Amino acid sequence: MMRLAVIACFLNEEAYLPIFLESLAAQRRKPDQLLLVDDGSSDDSLALAQEFAASNPYARVLSRPRRPPQRDRLATAAELEAFCWAVEQMGTAGDVVAKLDADLRLTPDTLAELERRLQADPQLGMAGAFQSIIVGGQPVRERCPENHVRGSTKFYRRGCFEQVFPLPFRLGWDTSDEVSARMHGWRTQSFSMPGGDPIHLRPTATRDGALLGRRRDGRAAYAYGAGLLWTAAGAADRMRDSPLVLGGLNFLLGWVAAALRSEPRADARQRAFLAGEHRERLRGAISARMRR
């Protein structure tokens, strides 16, 4: 068995935190160490976390000071900053360092399955779970390429983590980390979980409004090194998602705005590596269409 250290950072999540903590308590494989990190909440989130830790000996609560109000907190990678701070408090314990969002409802085998995947493949450096949202009372899987590991469920093998981190605190970090991992020879992959996907209680990119979220995603694509043509193709694909058409247009607008402002970006080596991956995926998609 691997030693599993889990970090969950949260800010004003009293609506979702009880569901997340209940799903953690129901895991068939409990974390060896769990840090619940309150990142300056002004609601009852901290008290909820403390109550959970009081009855679960593997859990510990850490609290960070409140931050000044920000129009778009996610654009500053504050979540990454809190996670890295928590890793420093944790020390070197753990064969696997995992990051979980506190707006998830995990299926009972999520931790056990991801540990099993990492044990089975020594080259698997990062693993995560596909996730669904509830639409019309039914789970609908969120968009996620197989080699992408969502920021909400990131399980890093310790050796991979030490090669990838530290990362710049900027948008796109949760793709830059996996690109860096693959550059170091690791595999990155998301998996289906036994019993169904974990449920993302707050759909991705909707915390501050869907259109702002799509523009933020476009800025993130620029930051981690996606090219304009790849981003335009992604924007066209996203036009089928809600909000229809406008979501895709705002994704592209975010990339263009970031380029015009010369926002910080991945270095030339990472951009070239990612462009090569994108060309391979495009060739694969074309070949698949031709075989139909």
C-alpha cells in the first residue's frame, strides 16, 4: 500500500463542504494524512472542517488569513498558492500527494482506485478521475481529454511531484504541471471510477459566471502554451456546450486578450512540446474520421 497524503483547500464552501466531507468519510481507502486548508473563509467552512477533523484522526485543519476581495480570484492561482503552502506544512510524508477540491462528491472507491492505478503503472506520474455534473437530474460527464488530469482531483506520484514543482502562480498551472510531467517521461491520465464518476457539485468555470469562466479558460490556454489554431478549434467545439455559442466565443476571446496583453506564458520548450502533442492528436482525429 502506498502512503497517501491528501490536501483539500477551500474558501467559503459551506454549501458543498459537508457533502464533500461525507464522501471522504465514506472512502473505503482512507487517506493516511488529510489536510483541510481554509483559505480565509468568512462563512462556516472552517467550523465544518474542524468538526470533521475532531472525529477523524487522520485529518488536520490549517487556516490561512483572509485575502482582500478580488474580482476574479481564480485568475491569480490562489488555489495553487494555498495547495503549495499546505504541502510545505505537510513535509515529505506520502508516496502520493493528492489535491482535491471541496465541491466534489466522491464515489466510495475514488481514493482506492487511483491508488491502484498508480501502483499498477510505475510510469504513471499523475492520475485523476473523470467527473460529472448533474443536468436535469442525470449525471453528465464534463469535458476532459484522457491524458488531462483535472485540477479538482490530482494525484501526484511523489517523484513526479518533485520534478514538476514549484510552478509559477498563474492561470493554466493545472495543465502546465501535466505537460511538464510528460516532458520528464511520466504518463498523465484520468480514469473512470467504479460506481460512476465523482460529481462536481459546482460545474467547472461557473464560480464567477459562465462567460467569465470561459474567458478565464481561454487565458489559461494561452498561459500553458496552446497555439491560436488549436484554441480556435477548441472554441468551435465548446460552442456546442452551455452557454451555446457564447461559451466558445468567450474561450477564444480570453486567449486573444491574453496574447494582446502579453500575459505570462509557458517557456518556448514547453510550448514546442505541447504543439507536438496537439499535432499528434489532430492527426489521430483526422485518421479516425477517414476510417469511418
